[in-house]
Amino acid sequence: MLTKRNIILRDLGDGLSMRRSSAEDADALSEFNGMIHSEDEADRLRLIAWTRDLLTRPHPTFHADDFILVEESSSGRIVSSLNLIPQTWSYEGIEFGVGRPELVGTLPEYRGRGLIRAQFEEIHKWCVARGLPVQIITGIPYFYRQFGYEMALDFVGRRFGYEANVPKLKDGEAEKYAVRPASKTDLPFISSVYDQAVQRHMVRCVRTLEIFEYEVTVQDVNAINRFETHVIESAAGEPLGYLQHSNYLGQTGLTAIWYELKPGVSWLDVTPSVIRYLWNKGQEYARRGGKECTSFGFMGGADHPVYRALGRDLPSVREPYAYQVRVPDLPGFLNHIRPALEKRLAGSIAIGHSREIKVSFYREGLRIVIENGKLTTIEEWMPSPQEEGDIAFPDRTFLQMLFGYRSYDELHAAFADCWCNTEEVRVLMNILFPKKLSDVYPIA
Ligand SMILES: CC(C)(COP(=O)(O)OP(=O)(O)OC[C@H]1O[C@@H](n2cnc3c(N)ncnc32)[C@H](O)[C@@H]1OP(=O)(O)O)[C@@H](O)C(=O)NCCC(=O)NCCS
């Protein structure tokens, strides 16, 4: 059994030590996270429930020792902590491991002493050991750049409508589609609809049946990231899609985290019933919490079928924020997704092409060799004043292109030190790394 003694990772000096968590930490760590991360009392209780879930309930990918904590050796008081939630994502369908740091926090009086930096160094080692080549975090702006991250992938765009945008049923008209709570037997259907829906996206989070089961049957109903999961069905009881939303109001109303329909079902036809459901549920939550609900929304990323179905009836747009992404072994990752890159070449005007591309990141770089449309070499390469390469990206900005977040032209417009000296290379790089839609919701 893991005890506090055998999970100590490092003595940090100044009477502080860093160690891994165990289920015994559930009370102290949930109080700590509730205090550090909450905006109000309801939020605090939801953060407590989430931390307790992670430490005490069986999670598909997270174990009770996947938090790190820094504590005062004398008193045992937690002064800083974070965790790593492992998961699987895919790039054009090619799966890869992802480490997601979360619940990153330090007591105010201990901030600015490098305690988070030390814990990040540690979890980055875990990622190597566990085969998680990419790390992502949905964090505060800028901070994680200091640990090797780049803002390089869309994160949760939303659109909202208001009471005037809620379609009314005519007198005597019955609701054509029902929204009812999902049970365990609905999960294979929901998971297959999810798998179909995310084909729209270049980067996807793999949500296995086990993960849906965790969300529906294991998570504490009060956890901050728990969704109510519903099936949308026809009057005859045929399942057509699913809907997930929180069981509390956001700033102004209730937002669907997921709303997806199976292929062959009209979004125009089903969506009015879904909006009425969301609106009524939002009013119910408002009455329960003594709040006002003035909007309904969909968290569909930058683009989603429901946005097109509703058009001007979703008048408010909240553009996506960005994941901060780290790929410490870029040649390794590019070699892993090579089949996807070769498929892009094969489907392009550069089919069967051959050419070497030297990509400069100024202090390091990549050499990519294309032979008859195959990527025969992707390796580290070092630029020099004598050999500056064919295309250059400052710092880690290339990650924005790799994850389809920005095009070469957008990066070139934003950074004067992003350049390309041959049109052939610019064309090839745009084919290899096109700007493409992603809307990934991670495992929590
Ligand atoms: C953000 C937070 C986690 C930083 O914790 P910390 O223990 O002070 O972090 P570290 O000391 O390891 O910071 C590493 C570096 O970042 C700097 N830094 C600290 N907070 C920063 C911030 N908000 N933005 C930019 N840099 C910051 C530190 O000064 C330090 O710089 P140095 O290495 O040059 O000395 C802490 O302020 C906190 O708990 N905030 C409230 C909760 C929160 O916002 N968590 C993040 C959620 S994503």
C-alpha cells in the first residue's frame, strides 16, 4: 500500500517536500482545491466533489496517486498542488496519449517560489514514462508558456440565444421530439453518435464506453464537470441523438456541452424541441437556485451544425479560447502521425512529390524528406547562419500550424520572423499542415 512516506518525490528545501497523493488526501486536497479555485460557495462545493471523485471513485484513466502535492514537512499543510489526467486523443484518427495537468494551485503566501514549476518538471517525467507524448492544459493565459506550452488549439467556443429566440409551439401542437435522461443501456448509442460527430474535427478526444459510463454512473452529481446526459428521441421512441449539459446555470443560462444527432437526422427539425427543453430546464434551475436564466447556449466550438441550423437565432458568439499544448519530442510525434500527413499529400496537387524541407525554429529545427509522396525522414535538424532552412517559425509557433489552429499565412502575418523562402515549400507546408476545425472536450 502507498503511504505518505514511500511516495515522497523530492525535498524542496525551506521545510517543504513534494509527494504523490493517495486516497487518504481526499479531505485535505478537496478543501485545498475548493479554496484555491472557486469563485463562490456553490463553485467551491463542486470543486470539492470533483477532487473527491478523482481520489476516491474508480476513474477510467486517473489513479489516486496522480496528484502531486507540496506540503510543509512540519505541519503536513498542503501549500501547492496539481494533477495529471491521462487520456487518449487522435489526430485525423491516429491515436496518441495526452497528459492533462489540472487543478494547478498554490497558497497565496507561497506563490512565486517555483513550486508549480517543480511539479510540472515532475509530471512531464511521468508523461515520458507513461507514453503521453502531448500535454494540454486549459489554463490561465500565458503562464504555461514558461513550461514549454504554446496556445495552439481551439478550446470551447459557444453561441447563445435569448427568450425571443426560443421557438414557440403553436396552440395545441405537441412536442415532436422528447429529451429524456440516459441510462446505462443508452450509452453504446451515445458513444456511436459521438464517434460519428467528431469526424468533423481534426483533433479528437477518444471517449470510450467506459468513459461515458463513468460520467453517467460514477461521477458525483455535484462535481463541477459532471453533465446530465440525455437521449433525444422521436415520438415513436427512436433514439436520434444526445444532449449533455451541466446541472447548474452558467453566467446567464443553461448551455449544452454536447448536442449531437445521428447521421440522417435533420438538425432543423429536431433543434426547436432541444431549445425548448434547454430553456425550460434553465428556468427550473433558476427557480431552484433563486437566480435568473435569460439565455440558452451551445458549446459547439468555432463551428457546429446547430449554429448553422439556428443562424441568427444564436445571436451571441463567444469565440474559442485556446488549449496550451506541449510536444517535447516533435520529430517523434510527427513520425507517429506520418500516415495522416502522407494521406494529405496523396490527396493533394503534390501527389507523388519529392523534396527536402528544412524547418527552422531558430535554435533547433526539423528536416523532413518527402520521396515520391512518402515521408521517409522526419528528424531533428539544427539551423545555422550558413544554412537557415526553407521555412522558419519563432519559438513554438509551429505547433499552431501542426494542430490546424492557424495557417502559415496567419502566422506569417502575426510574426515577422515567420518566413518561407520558396513558394514550393509554402505550398507543401500548407498541404501537410492545413488549418482545420477541431473542438476537443477533454476527459476530466
Ligand atoms: C497561477 C499559480 C498556480 C502560480 O503558482 P506559483 O506557485 O506562484 O507558480 P511558480 O512560482 O511555479 O511560477 C513559475 C513562474 O511563473 C511566474 N508566475 C507566477 N504566477 C504567474 C502568472 N499568473 N502569470 C505569469 N507568470 C506567473 C512566477 O513568478 C515564476 O517565475 P520565475 O520562474 O521566473 O520565478 C498561482 O498563482 C495560483 O494558485 N493562482 C490561483 C489559481 C489559478 O489561477 N490556477 C491556475 C489555473 S489554470
